[in-house]
Amino acid sequence: MKRFYITTAIPFVNAKPHIGFALEIVQTDAIARYQRLFGRQVRFLTGSDENSLKNVQTAESEGIGTAELVARNAKYFAELKNYLNLSNDDFIRTSSEERHKKGVEKLWQACLASGDIYKKRYQGLYCVGCEQYYTPDELTDGKCPEHETAPERIEEENYFFRLSRYQQQLEKIIESDQYLIVPKTRKNEVLSFVRGGLEDFSVSRSKERAKGWGIPVPGDPAQVVYVWFDALANYINALDYADDGELFQKYWTDCPERIHVVGKGIIRFHAVYWPAMLLSAQVALPHKLLVHGYITADGQKMSKSLGNVIDPEAIAARYGTDPTRYFLLSEISTTGDGDFSYARMEQRINSDLANDYGNLASRVFKMVESYCQGAIPQAGKKEGSDDELKSTAVGLGEKVKSQVEQFDLNQALVSVLEMVKHTNRYVESNAPWKLFKEGNQERIDTVLYNAAEALRIASILLFPVMPGKCRELLAKLGVEEKDITLANTQKWGLAKPGQKISAGEPLFPRIEKNNDKKDKKVEQGKKQATVESGQWTAPSVQPVEELIDIDQFKKIKLRTAEIISAEKVPNADKLLRLQVKLGQETRQVLAGIAQWYTPESLVGQQVVIVANLKPAKIRGLESHGMLLAAQDQDGVVILNPQRKTEPGSEVR
């Protein structure tokens, strides 16, 4: 069985986890779970970075010891496993585990033996938040580009790593994709940095400045190992690098796929410093570096240092673990930036999970219950639409596998949801409720068997993203844990006729504002709205000044439409160009919603448009209709029918 090793970065523990790290760890977990689904032997590592100066400073500000602070906060990161349903095999702590200390010492000695560690006096601008020196040219208005704080000027004698020695070698392995950096834009950034000339970097701090916290430099107790030299080594130390253990051989030296997942803010450490250290120590390099972007709030990067964090535990408690995981993986680009809003999350849950996937499960289970005595029926004679559904379903697994292996988790989910929508359309067009009235039980059995089989395949392919709910659904279909494999998505006919099914409660109930029992306060400028005890208190609005009569209203033709393609309009930050299906007609509609929706998230959604507006020209493009949307303090949300209708249906 092919082995696969994947890691997250290990975060500083000066505060609780924020949703930016939750994105990273959920991405990594989904990739690990997909690889297990594909039949690989996976090891997934995460942990906590505890030997930083910022942890010392935070402990001082709280009036507690550093060891107490990092132990308390490391527990918060370890608990991500529970409320995000993570499958990591190990969690390493860098301040308290002997395997890590011994591994750092071994790596130091290996680099020293290669002639790559030496001592010199140095002066530079140091950001404690980044635990990194900056040159004046790298600052923005004299401040750290990450934390927007002025760095501290430091002068002291430290040990340095001879990074300059590895410039040509690093350029070669990155340019050739021997060390593959994804996406290509990040690879180009790294190559530009490397070609600009690499300078040796400091790999120790004085014990005095580190306030005695950290791993002592071997042979020099007056110095402690620089936190990044220390932290990067966790990826091999958790595999028992110090003693050249079995796990190190299995999942590093002899492993055919070693992958790190990190945020773009720490790319330099992982793309340049880390491979150079490994080259020096004569240790095998990682194969791939997947770099994700940031989640923003109100357009500003979230950061513990900036104090504008969103708590993932609160989000998971409010919306559920699986919807939280799904939102992060479907709404936020795997390799790009994204923006979080409660309105967008609720819209995504309602649209994709309640209206599409959850609706398919509910209708299949309810109709099996109603028309087939509560048991999966035996399929009968096939028709053309049956073969089309089967072909789409059995080919989906390989498509999703290819997308996941290219780290395109967003598109993998789009592909599965397209098949879910296809199945919903299949059920609609075959209409078992009409067949029941006609007494055509054989056709009912065939349609519901096929729908149940397509649901089985979709649920297996969504399992790595929503393991809890998909496991629950698959169990209803009679699928055992051992059968949740990629191979079983490529076979048609594994749903078991006679398997008893009960509809039960909806997997993903729609989120309705007036059913919200929790207090919620959202403020934007001077606007405020509060939900208290299920009562919605809206912000005050101006009374409507001009009324229209019913005849005027009848002139407005509202129609449902399905978005079949979406793309950004060049040089227009807010504008999306949509192609919508309106009955037998396809129209182009321009909508100023790019701030709240990505193009890929819109494809397949059913919306409402004003169909009889005169064409308008915007940025040189004609718009033949207007998309209906609502706007409140959380942003803009497009209007979706509660269930799918025939495109072009009248809204009145």
C-alpha cells in the first residue's frame, strides 16, 4: 500500500486557535481522508509551536509562567480534533517532548558538521510576531507587513546558518518541481526571492533575550535555538528522526509522498530555509508544499496579534461540525484568500447542504418509505435517463481523485454537487409521485434504486469533507465503514435491495433567522440587529414613501433561472458575468456580487431574476435581466427558491 505523509504548520500558542488555522487543518484533514479513501496508508501530523519569544511575552502579560501558558493553549489546539472531527495520527508539542528536543539537537549537529553553522555579531530589525528579521526594504511604512507593528532593532552575537551556500541548489529543485510549490504563483514568488540573492540567517538567540525559554544550543548554553530552526524540525522529529526510528524510515526516508500544508505568511521558512537545512543535514526533502491564503474579516487579514479573530469552536457549536468543514472547503479557495461572513455561511449551508444534498437524501428516503415499504427496491427495466445517471456517477470518483491530487478541493466539491443536482433533476423528471398515481411500481423501483445508488456514491466522495453526516447517511443505506472506498464509487449496483430505510430528521435543516434561539449581535458602523429568544429585531429603516398598485407590480416579470456559468469581469472588482438558463433560453446577466460570491460557488444555483428589464450595457457588456438579492449588515445574499423549480418558472 502506497504511503502518504502530510503535515500542517505548527502554530504559535500565544492565543487560542482562530478560523485561519482551522481552515488549514481542515484542508489537511480532508486531503488525508481522501488519500485514505484512495487506498493509501496515511500519516497526518499537527502540533503546537511553543518555544517562541511571543509566548514568553504573552505569559508575562498574563502574570503566569511560560510553561503554564503553552500547556494551557496547546490543549486548545489539540481540542480542534474533537470539534472539527480531525483524523490526525499525532500531535507534537515542541517545548515538552524529549523526541523533539533530541531531534533538534541532532539536526543542529548535522548542519554544524557540514560547516553550515557559524557564529557572528549581527544587527537587524526583528518582528516578535513573525519571529523573523526584516530588511528595511521589506517593511511597509516602517512596519511589519504581516502584523503592522514596528520591528525592534536587535544587536547581538548569534549562530548563523550558511543559507547562501544553497542558493543554486534551491533554485534548481524549486524550478524543476523536485520540490513542488502549489500554486504556481507562490512558486514564482519563492524563485524571485531566491534569485534575488540569499543571505545567511540567524539560528540562535541569546538566552538572556529568550528569557531562558527554548532549546539550548548544543555545546553553548548561553544561546537557545532560533524558534524556526526548532519548529521546522517537528516534521521529522515526530517520526523519531533522533533515533532513526521505524516511522522516520517509513514516512520520511522511504515515503513516496511527503507534503506540508502552510499559510502564505510562512512560505519563506518552508520553501527556502527548511529544504536548505535538510540538504545540509543530508536528509531527504519534502516533495510538495501546498500554500493556502488568508481568511479575512471585513477585508482585513485575521491575526491573533491584530485581535480580529473568529473562534472556530463557536462556529462549529453554532452551525455543526460538518457544515463548518464544508463551508471552509467549498467557500474558501484551497490556494487563495477568502472572506468570512455569517450570511455567506448560512447561504452556503442552505443552498448546497439543505436544498441540494440534504434534500436529495430526504426525498429519496421519504419516497422509499412511502412507495417501497421502507426498503431499497430492486431496479427494473432501464431507460435512457438511467444510463446517463449511471455514467455520470461511476465516472465521478476518478474525476474527484484527479482534482484532489491537484489540490483543487473546491472543484472536487463542485463536481460532487453537480452530480447531486443531476440526481435531483433525474428524480424530478421521472416524478415517482406521478408514477405512483399511475400505478407504475416497476418504474418507481428503478428510479428510486438509481437515486439511492447515486446518493451512495456522492456520500462516499463527500465523506472526507463531512465524515459525521456522511457516515450517518451511508449507514442508513447499509454501507459499512470498510466499504467507504474510492473503488466502490466506480461500481454501480452496490446499494442493497431490501435494505430498510427510515427518513428520520433532515441531515441539514435550513437555517431560518426566526428560528434562531441564540443571542447574536452584529455591528457594522452604526447599524445593529439582534436576535433574542427567537424574535428578530431589525435595524430601523425609513418608511416606504411611494406605493405601487397591483397592476404596476404585475408589469414586473420575475422568473427562476439556473446559473450555468459565471466569471469575473476583467478590471471590475465587484462585477460577475453570469449565463443563466431561463426555460429554453440562455441569457447573460451582470451582477455586482463579486465581493460576496466566487464564480465557482454560483454555478448550478437557482436564483430569481427580473426577466423583463430593458437590456443595459455595463463595462461594454449587455445585461439582460437583474439578479434579486438582499443586503443587511452581514453583506449581500442572493435569493434562492426553497426547492428547485423548472428554470423560467414564474415568481408571484
